[in-house]
Amino acid sequence: GAGVSQTPSNKVTEKGKYVELRCDPISGHTALYWYRQSLGQGPEFLIYFQGTGAADDSGLPNDRFFAVRPEGSVSTLKIQRTERGDSAVYLCASSPTSGGFGVNTQYFGPGTRLTVL
Amino acid sequence: DAKTTQPPSMDCAEGRAANLPCNHSTISGNEYVYWYRQIHSQGPQYIIHGLKNNETNEMASLIITEDRKSSTLILPHATLRDTAVYYCIVRVVNFGNEKLTFGTGTRLTIIP
């Protein structure tokens, strides 16, 4: 079946602009995660959704970053007034369940490479 | 979640077993050991996880020491497609603690 898909695969924008990044999780997965990865570093957690609600948004760096998942499936990560430091690969992952013991395997998409000029 | 320590890079000859170590000396009793890998320009891929016992699946084996302070991921017959960054992650698995905390991992290069 289809995996996690993310669009666009690449996004180039100018400093100060607004961008939206989209994630389509695996069908039926209730949990959805956003991470971002800077060059040479491991992915860094941003936010986690269980269904439509954000269960943990502790990784969002500031209030310019916001994410939604209105119908419990597709999610959009929104970045306002982009800065050059926001340049990174933004990864989305989904999971068939939340919690439990050792069952929370996250399946990642290919990422969106965001470049802020 | 407990901190992990991995060597920054390793080489392995094609066809040989690749053994990737991970130290997690501060691991708690309810924390699992997870391994993911990331092939260039792709998202991370789940490999295996375990709590106490050794685990094996179609991709790899996970050996956890008796005191649980370290573990080794074993790729039994490495191929060129196994070249990737491998991340060892230790985390509590319970409702409300779902994030993965990645370090910088081990860059494994398979040599032809």
C-alpha cells in the first residue's frame, strides 16, 4: 500500500514569506508526527497529533510555526514570516496506534526540503 | 528519554556482518531500545526494537546486554544498500510520550 507522502518535495521561498507543507499519512493511521532535520543532524521532533488534536506541540520552536489536522488524516505544517534559519528538511511520520508497549512504530515520508533565501 | 552514544562512523565490507554499538548507560526499566536508519535523501526507516530480550526480524538482530546499558544492532550480511545513518533511540513507550529523540547516529558505509 501507499506510504506517507509529502508535498511539495522541494520548496524555495523568500525570507518573510508564508509557507504550507502537506503530509498525507498512511490510511487508517491515527497518529501523525512532524519533525525537522537540519544538515548533518538527526530529525528533531516538532509536534504530534492523535486524531485531530495536537497531543504534544512542545517541539514547535516559536509561534511562527503552526500545524493542523482538521479531519484526522491530512496535516498541514504552516510557517509564517519564514527566516533563513527555518531552512531544513521537514519530515512527517504516521503510526497505526498511540501508546501501548513497544507498538508505536513510526513510518516516515520522504520529507519536504525547505529553502529560505 | 535516556541519552544514547554511538560512534560517528563505521565501515563494513560487503557480505560481512555489520555490528553497530550503542551505549545507553542511564536507561530506565521501562525504556525500550529502538533502531532506525536513514538512507540518503529518504526519511528514517524503522528497523527493530526491544526491551530486554534479544530480537530478530527480517532486517536485523538486536542484542541487548543483561544490564541493558548497551546494545548492538547486527546486519548479518551487509549489502551496498545498507549504507545509511543508523540511529539508536531509547524511549519510554506509553500514552502521551510519543516523540522519537534522534541523536546524530552512526554513518555506516558498506565497502564493495
